[in-house]
Amino acid sequence: MPSPHARTAAPALPGHGRLRPLTLDEVHLTDGLWHHLQQVNGEATLDHLRSWTERLGWVQAFTDASAAGTPADRRGREFTDSEIYKYAEAVAWEAARTGSPALLEHLEKLAATVGSAQAEDGYLHTAFGRPGQPERWSDLAFGHELYCAGHLLQAAVAHARSGAGEAWLQIARRVADQVCDRFGPDGVQAVCGHPEIETALVELHRTTGEPRYLQQAALFVERRGRGTLPPHEFGAAYFLDDEPVREAEVLRGHAVRALYLAAGAVDVAVETEDTELLQSVLTQWQNTLARRTYVTGGMGSRHQDEAFSDDWVLPADRAYAETCAGVAGVMLAWRLLLATGDARHADVVERLLYNVVATSPGDDGRSFFYANTLHQRTPTELPDPEGESLAFGGGGRQPWFEVSCCLPNVARLLASLDGYLATADDDGVQLHQYASCDVATELPAGRVGLQVRTRYPDEGSVVVTVTEAPGWDWTLSLRVPSWSRGRARLTVDGVEQAVGHDTAVVHGSLPAGTTVVLELDTAPRWTFPDTRIDAVRGCVTAQRGPDVLCLDATTGTDLDLDRVAVDVAAGLAPADGGGAQVTVQVRPDAGPRDGDGLPYGEAPAHLVGSEQRTVDLVPYRRWGRTGSSTMRVWLPTA
Ligand SMILES: [Zn+2]
């Protein structure tokens, strides 16, 4: 019986870099928001994914393919295999986290089903290559063959790192070998329309030690941006094929594709010690954060092509901000944090976790936001538990989508979230995200154990108790989130200590029993947009701790969000549930009208007769949970 708690159970395991990630057997969430979301994920979402994919025939597709049965009956889009793989990855992390024998057994059976569809030469995809189906590799732009292969590799890596055996790894290696044979240095000079294989090949290299997989990932990264894909109605930028990766200045095109590619490029750069490539991605990321990112961390402001728009084009009501882009953003920022040690990347992880990832799943873990708007004008529809949404942008949380990429993506992140909280280096341990958890790891100096207890983000106090210490000097580092810089306090056994700019550092023998308390300022605060973001000029929003706040008007209340304005001078008071209380003016008259009845006039709208009301802003992640509602993050100022 393989150990369910192998030491390598981490979602990314770079061979080089400033920081070493702590694995799922070194960090355990014990309580609080993320522990709760992880429980719901394990108890409800995984079952939800299994039952929907079985009902839709996406698992049966593998069995049919193995029997060379009737491909014409295959149901779903050409990339449904990838949803099974992402689901398998989520189950593998959940098995690593909990040690559940039932989950491991389920994964073994699923591996047998998936493996039965694998061809003699290693090729594996249920939608291509059989009589009545398109030829293998005949549609690299849209066929998602390499994309699906990538997710299979990631599922196998998760399964192997969980110490659960080699059933998935054996399938994945044959797939990867076939990809390398076909697309290697002397093979077909092409890339996939949807990046994903790059990061997956590097992780498979990290798990197996096979250098060929890393070389192939590097080839795919270098080949991108050289026009090997056919013209696209949205332009070559849609698949990031407009410009070589190392020459680009900013992320563009389809947001999820761009972020997966960037994550893969970081992986390649780290393993090949290519500082130029790493610097290029860092520059693109900084420019993207500075000009193309919503206050929630959401990315992609165009529904049409699920894409980044030009700089400063960040309309609140047309925010696409796909949940998958949030997950991919976490993957990228985490890789950059490991590579550089720069705390700003952990700030980005936090923003994305609280405001995109935690926003998507409904309370029951069986409905999800696909797009994450910042302004819902029409009341959301309540989810029909049996319903499948054909649209994948806007509206309320839905149980399923024709394209259901976001659901297993959230599931695999939540199941492996313990692996994104803390890191170590030769000197000590770094805590990046705050949640009640137990940490235990081995440093060169010896073993360190920590007990972290906090009611974060409802309260800003983080109490860290050393439970095990090496007996030599070591260092404990705690990130000071960007929103609390200059206002954080640190005590060690009750004695106040200086706090650095973005990190609170404690160094010494720190024996067992040492108590370190970091106090962060979670008072609500106004947040103003860059004046170049035309869509929200003259508006303001509020944040509290890591949470972006919003005004959520459940249908049936008499608050018309189109008429609300806030007086910033009136201030913000903390409210229960992690929100803030604010005084708003409700305008009697939304605007002028000209003689033609158009919503324009020669005089500005006036505020005479405005009614003052006190309302609660709530964390954005909580919106739409009490029924059908309208919502806005950005509020016009009075
Ligand atoms: Zn998605």
C-alpha cells in the first residue's frame, strides 16, 4: 500500500528558485474560510463533478473509444477529456490531503477507464483518430489535443506526488513520449491553440526526471508567437501566436491561454536557469497587473474572445474575469513567488483567492460563477440544480456549463490549497497566506513546527505558536499584505518588534512555546481607480483586509443600484460579516432627458431631493448568495 502522504504532494515543485513550497503533508488547514471551502469541495463538489461528467457521457467516451465503438455518438465538445483529467487531479490532491482509500480506489478505476482508450503508440484523445473522427493532430488551433494531454499529465503528476502509485503516470509517460516523438526538434514545428502542455511537461519532468519532457516544453514555449497557427478572426494574439514569448511586454489575447503559457514559461525558465525568459514574464506580469487587471484580480475584460483588452479597458459591467483565469493567475503568481521570493506575488495570490476563487462556488459547492462581473445590472437567475447553461458568461452561479472548465479548476485548486500557504528556505519558514493551519517541516538546522491560529479575514490578528524548533537560530517570516503596510504590528512573546516593509521577520532560537503575533489593520478603506480607467472614473469602491467589497441588492429590497451615490467624506464603519457600513444617497432622478427621449440633456443630473440611507457593503465573494440580486463593486461618488 503506497503512502497516501508522500513528501512531494505539492502542486508545483521547481528544481531551482528562491523558495521551496511546503507540501500537503507539511501544511494542514484546520479551520476558517478556506478549510470550510475545502470541506465543501471534498464533500460536494467532487461528487457533483463525477455525477455530471458521467451523466453527460464524458467518462463513457473513453470506454467507447477503447472498443472502437461508435465515435459518432461521442457527446460534448472536443475538450471534455480535459475535464475528466482536471477532476482526477482534484481527486488526487483530495486523496493526498485526506488519505481516503475510497478516493484512491476511485482513481485507480478511472485510470483503467482512461487508459483503455490509449492507442498502441501512446496517443490518447477520445475525439480524434478513429473511423468517423477527424485525423489526429488535424486541428491544432482548436482541437485541444495537446491541451487535453497537458491536463492528463497534471492529473498523473498529482496522483504520483500523492504517493498513490504509477497507474496514471504510466499512461501519462506514454502520452508525453508520443508528443515528444511527434513535435520534437526534428518533428512537426507546431504548437497547440490552447497552451497548457508546457507547464504540464515541466511538472512531468520534475516528477520523472526525464529531460526530454523539459526540452519539449521549452520548444513549445520558443515556437509560440512565430505564426505556426492559422489566422484567427480575433487575431493571432488570441492564441498568443502574435509575438515570441520572450519579446512580449504584456499579456494579451485569451486570458486563460495567456496565463497558462506564462506559467509554463516560468517553469521552463526556472528549470533551465534562463533568467532572460523569467525576466520577460515578470515584465509582462507587472504590466498586466498595472493596466489590465480588475480590482478583484479578475483578468479578461472581453466576452467576445474571453480576452484581455487594451490597457485601461476595464468595464465593470462587462467584466469577463473568467474563474479559470483566476486559478491560472494563482498558478502564475505562485510560481513567480517561488522563483523570486518577492512578497508582491503572494499579495496577488491573496487577491485572486479571496475575490475570484472563493467567489465562484455557491454555498452548497454545486453551482459556480464562470464569469465574474463587477456590476450585475439585471437580477441574477437562481440556479436550476438540473440545468446546464449554454452561455458561459454573466448571470448567476450555475450547476453546469456546456464548457465546464472552471468547475474542476476550482476543485483542483481548493483540494491542493494547503500547498499554497507557506514555503521554506535554508534559513527558515515563510508564511504567505493566513489561515488556521498546522505546519511542520525539516530545515537544514532541524525540524520546525508551527501552529497558526487566526480568524482572518474577519479579524487581522494572526497568532503563530512554535511547537517544534531545531535548537539552532532560524527565521520565521510573515508576509505583511500590501493593504496593511506601515500599519502592521508584531510581537514576540508579548514584546513589540519592528516590522519590515512587506515582511515581518523574526530571527533567533525561537524555541517551542514562542508566540509570534502579527496584527494587521483590517479597517475598511476606500479604493480609487486609476484615472485612465474611463469605465469607472468618478467611482469608488471599498476593501477590507483582502476582500473587495460590493453593494449587493437582493431582489425584493427597494434599493435601486442605478441611483446610488456615495459621499466618501462620510467614511466607512466596519460591519458584521466582514463588510462595511456606508451612507449612500439615492438619487430621485437618474439623469436628464433631451427632447428625443434619449438619456442625455443639456444640464447634469441633479441631486436635489436625494434620500440618505445607510447600507452595508459585503465582501464581493459573498454576493448573490441570498437569492436573486443586482450588485455593483464600483459606486459613483456624490
Ligand atoms: Zn473556465
